[in-house]
Amino acid sequence: MRETKTGHDTAHTSRTATGSRYEDWTESRLAGVAWHHFREDLLVDAWRFRPLPPIGRERLRRWPRLARAGVRWLPHAVVIVFAVILALAEAAAADWHQPPLIAGFYAVSQTLPVGMVLLRPVGAWWLSLGTTALACLTYPGPGTIGLMAVMILVTLRSRPRVAVEMWVVSTVVVGLAVSAGNPNDFVVVPMVSFITACFLGTAVAVRGWWLARGQVAEQETLVADVRGRHTLLEERARIARELHDVVAHHMSVIAIQAEAAPYRVEDPPGELTRSFALIRESAVAALSELRRVLGVLRFEGAEAFDAPDAPQPDLSRLDDLVQGVRDVGLPVEVARTGAQRPLPQGVELSAYRIVQEALSNALRHAPGSQVRVEVSYVLTGVGLRIVNTAPTAEAQPSPGMGHGVTGMRERATMLGGELAAGPTEDGGYEVAAFLPAGPADHPDRPDGGGGTGGTGGTRGGAVSLGKAPEETA
């Protein structure tokens, strides 16, 4: 017959299991665990070489670039300066009855461990504790500032358990040394011990805050990286859709023309009909394959590729774009050089988007500046140069993710071109790009060296792509 466990039996079993776990922690086991931690923290770690690393770069992202190199080593500089000041203070406070050699020895022995904390923190504490105990045995009224400073610095570099262990050992050793060497000074030991405990508790809290800040900085860096990749994928998806609209239109025209061509010829040969049918099938297959490949870059919930929301812009609408920027208060000058002509639709679209993004960056990051847009038509393509002067007002914080140049570079690279962006010598910013395109078959646009609404200055040749320092806007 199967026995059934009641709720009372289950609760009793749970209490028994819990009790057995606590019963395993006998006094001997607690002492063994404490000794193990003490040995690992204060004995083994005393010989371990643990240089203090500089402040991580992710913590200094908001600092000016020129100040980052110095700030990274600021903790090391503070410790060294404090050690020098402590040495001078110990030497000045030495008993004038002491021989100079003895006074110098105690001053150095009190401050040398402070600098040693940068390399071997626990070993520095043992050295400081030994010299402090020796001073308590030989001369009355020794200062414990050096030992206290070393304990605080070690606490900032170690786990909280080490602070408790150091405080207990230091209190016992210094108390015994004072009792043996200067019994009259023993009354100050409890007070100094309490003050030291308060400082160590504060150091533990500061260390916890610093570690939390570091974790937050790492998470912010990770989130910024993820957002950057997400922005890049979004930009690629937008480019993919625009390219699909351009290429799909031409492929559809090819398919329709191939299907209609045999009907325009009276009694077409069978071979000609089969050739046009093959062209149509290839165009339809290429269109389907294009949709499948470019669909990989789409996001869930994005609109279908079949119909664009609006006609895709090109350089013929550049004047409207510039006028919209002028309307919000940013003066823009346009200069066109070379024989203006229709370019492939993908090149026109990418050129328009690059100018649009560069003007948007100038609006956000360079208020009060003046912008010049140069469009240079050459036989092999089109050159773009958008440069703004230094801002005359402080830029407001921008909600953007700072990946505008990334998207522009993606567009240029996609077409086999190149793009460079970076600050100018006068404090402004320059974007220069070249988009390759073959010579036009029908250069039906009129030549126009003058810019709309600008000075209309002409500059022959393509835009130079000098390698400016590349920065995201």
C-alpha cells in the first residue's frame, strides 16, 4: 500500500532539511572558512602584483578629448602627491629630540606604503602596519595617519571583507604595540579605531558607487553600440527600399517592352519571339530575386516594396531642399559646375540624400553658421561638397543617434564612390563625396554655372576628397 505524505509531513521535512543545512555550520567550520578567507585575502594576496589600471575610456566619454589622457591617470597622481605631502608632514611633526636619521626613517616608512598601494595593495598594508607597530614600541605618540590612509586606499581596491579583516588585525596589533611601548596612550586606541572604521565604511560605500558607475558606463556603451547597429540596419533597409523602387521600375519596363515587342513586328520569326519571351522571363525572375534579396534587409511591419510612398527625390529638387533650410534661418549658398545632365536614378537619389543629411547636421550642430553646397558634374560622375563655417551659437542637445555620416558613407560605398567627413581648420565641418556615373546619353539639362539663390560661383573640376578626420555627425 502506498503511503501518502501529508502537508504536515512535508513542512516537517522542509524544516528538517533547512535545519540540517544550518547545523552543518559548526564553530570549527566557521573558523575554517574565516581562516581560509583571511589567508587568501591578507597572506596570499600580499605577494600578488596588482597594478592600479587607469580609468576606463568608457567612463570618460563625456570628457573633452584633450583632457582624457590626463584624467585617466588622475588616481595615480593623487596617491603620489598625497604620499609626498604625508612625508613632509611626518618630517615636520617629528620630535626634535629624535636623531635626524631616525626621524627620516619613520617619515619614509609611514609614506612609502602609500605609493606601494598602486602596485601591491595588501603588501603595502602589511608594511605600513609593521612600521606603525615599530613606531608605537619605540617612540611615544606615533601618528597613524599613514596606516589609516593605506587602509582606505586598499579598501578602495579590494572587496569589503578585506576592510573588515584589516581593521580587526590593525586594531589588535596597534593596541598591543601601544600597550607595550606607551601604556599611557592606550586610551586613544578605541577612538582611533572607531574613526578608522568610519573611514573604511565610507570607502566601502564609495567603492560600491564607483563599481556601479562602471557597470552603468559599460551598459551605456553596449546600448550605444546596439543602437548604432540598429540605426545602420534601418538606414540600409531604407536604401534597399529606395534601390528596389528604382531597379524594379526599370526591370518592369524591360519585361513589358519584351512582351510587347513581338506584336510590333508583322509575322515575327519564331526565334525572335522566343528571344523576347526569354528576355521577359529573365526580367521577371530578376525582379522576383531582387525582391527576395532586398527583403532580407526589411524590418517586420515595414511597408511592402511594391509601391513607394512618394516619388523618390533627385538633384532636380535640390533647390527646394535648400530653400526649406533657408526658411528655418540657415543661410545656404549653392554652386553648380560642369555640364548638368540627368544621372542614373540611384546616383541622383543618393546625392540628394547626402546633401539632405549634411544640411540637417549643419542645422543641428552648427547654428548660426553659413553653408555652401557645391555640385560638380564631371564625365565620370558627380562630386558633392557641403561645408559650413564655425557655429556662432551653442548647439542644443540633439535627440539623434549620431550616425548620419555612417548612412551617407553607406550610400557612397554602395555606388562604388567615396565619402570623407570631418572638421575644418576654422572650426566648421565638411562633407565631400564622389559618386561615379557613366557619361550621359542625353545631356538635356542646360548648363548652369550659377547657383540658385547663391553667389553662383563656378569652380571647375570634381570636388576634392581630401582625407579629413572622419567623425560621425
